[in-house]
Amino acid sequence: MRIAFILPVSTFLLISIYSLKKFQASEATLDSQIDNNAEEEEKEAGSISMMSEKNYTSGLVEVKLVLRGELFPSIITTESNGTLSHLISAYASLMYFQHLHGMHAILADWQINRLSEVFQKEKFEISPSTVEMPPQFNVNWEKVVDPASEVASSPDEKFLENIKNYEFNNFLDIGLAPNFLSLYKEILDDLREQLLFNQGIQGMVDQTLMDVKQQLGGDKEIIFVGVDCQDAGDAQQNSSSVAGAGVDYFERAFAIFRTRHNTPTTQVIFLAIGDHKAWIKESLGKHEDVKFGQDLIQGKVSEPDMPGYTLCLLAACNHSIHMRSSRGAWGSLLAGGDVIAAKEVGSKEGGQFAGWDYLEV
């Protein structure tokens, strides 16, 4: 015996999302008498069906709720709670799926608030949101990150290959530390329009660059190159480490930009920042064209403002040098100029963005 009851979506599923600007739930309106036209309407709008079927092996009647059609655009989120650059990566990863695949991206209030400490909140296309279900239902969030990744920073390849199957009727979780760098190029212009620094931070950075120009004097145009040296102090123990690329890596990168931009009318100035401040000054201090972030901001920027300021300083430069840190990558992406990045010897990494060159370390 097989019995089927076709009921409106609202009878079984209620999704309440606060402050979501674009989400509109689809609801099928079905007549009691189902004909071909009604079936077509159900297919387009989506519905939940209650199916009752006897299992002759167990002798039990199995009652199932079956989803048909496109009930709602899949909701995708992340619980990322890391550094500022990790949250930016999470935001950007969500925006990829929202822009290109019509999913609905959501972030928690505290995540949006942390981003808005640095960026203009009104530019965001993701609003602080919650998902509420009727008491009879639970949300089953499906993780769609590479299971082999220790920090779940890469998307699952099967998920990407079958993305069309995930665009509707799913609740998706992209992990704690999503950094889908290879996907950002598809929406990079949109991200730059959304990730605009707050005026206070941008004003401090503009003043910093002005101060450097005034100290240098002369008539040449200054070409600023942001240099992120995050974790570079590790190079003292392992000069081949990508995380601590070492002096040789930076020397080669400096030489490339000097060759490109030191002309009778232009002059390159490198702005170096990083966690190992003593190492940076000791290792790179012999160059007159290298300025140090800690010298430029000493006594001018409060500790809470430091992450936003350093990222904004990198983004305000004409070109970029970074290792494999997420802060360095985002400084480079937001700056938009030429980029030199580090990669492991023998790695095939490269070609993700126009104007990016990779040096082996």
C-alpha cells in the first residue's frame, strides 16, 4: 500500500531569517486535484510531500517527508572565529556561493560586528542573521570542506564538481577556517567594493603615507610596496620554510620591484610589517628604501585598531610582497597591484590572479 499526501510547504517547513534582505521563501500552492499543470507548478515552486509506504520486510509502515523541487535557496554559513583576515576569508568564501550560485549566505551578529570594526558595515551584502525552525524540525548543517584539510580551509572537490545539486534545499557549512583563494578571482571586484575601510582607519593610513613622502622629499613619484613578514622570524631556524621565507626571499622580491619601478621619475619604498618586529629590523634594516611599520605607527595607533590599520596599510600600497599568511594575501588582493608571493620548491601553485608571481623558498 502506498499513500501520498501533497501539502503546502508552510505546513511543514518554516524558515525565519532576521535582517536578510534578499531571501524570499518559495511556497507551493497546490489544488486538491493534482493534474499535469499542478504537477508542473509543484516542480517549479517546490513542495514537501508526506509519503506512507509499508515495509513488507519489517511489517512497519514508513512515513517520510520528501522534498521536491526548489523549496528555498540553500543557506550557507561558517562558524569562523579566528583573526580579522580569517573572518575576511570566511566572508569572501560565502560571497562566492551567494553571487555565483544563488545561495543565501549568513553570518552571526558577532561576526559582522567584528568585521564592521574595520570595514564600512553598510557596504556588506551579508547581514547578521539567524535561522529558526519549527520545534518539530532540526537543521542538519552539512560540512562541504575538504576532509583531508586539518583546518578545513579548502572546499570539498566533490561539492564543487556537483555544485548544482547543492544550490537549493540545503544547509551548508564551509568550516571554521575557510580560505577558498582560488575562487575569489570570480568576485574580486565585488569584494573590493564591499570591503571598504572605515574612514578613521583609512585616514590614519593616508596620513602615514603622506608623512613618508614628506620625509623623503624630492620630486620623484613614490611607489609603495607593502611587505607582510608574518612569521618571518621562523626563518632563523628553517630558511626553506614557506611560513618563514627568510631574508633571501625578501631580497629577491625587493630586487624585482626595484628593477621594475626605480626610474628617473619614480622610486620604490617598501613598507614592512610583521609579528617578529625585531627580526624584521635586524634582517631588512640595511636597506634605505625599507621603512618599518612599527616606526611609522608608534604612539599613533591603539592596540585594538592595530589589525585593521596594518591590513589597511598593506591595501593602500601600489604593489605587494607576502608569504602565505592570510593577512598578506588580503593586503595584496585589496591593493590590486603586482604581487610577489612565496611557494614551496616544486609546487605548481600560481596563475590564480593576473599580476601575481611566485618565488620558490
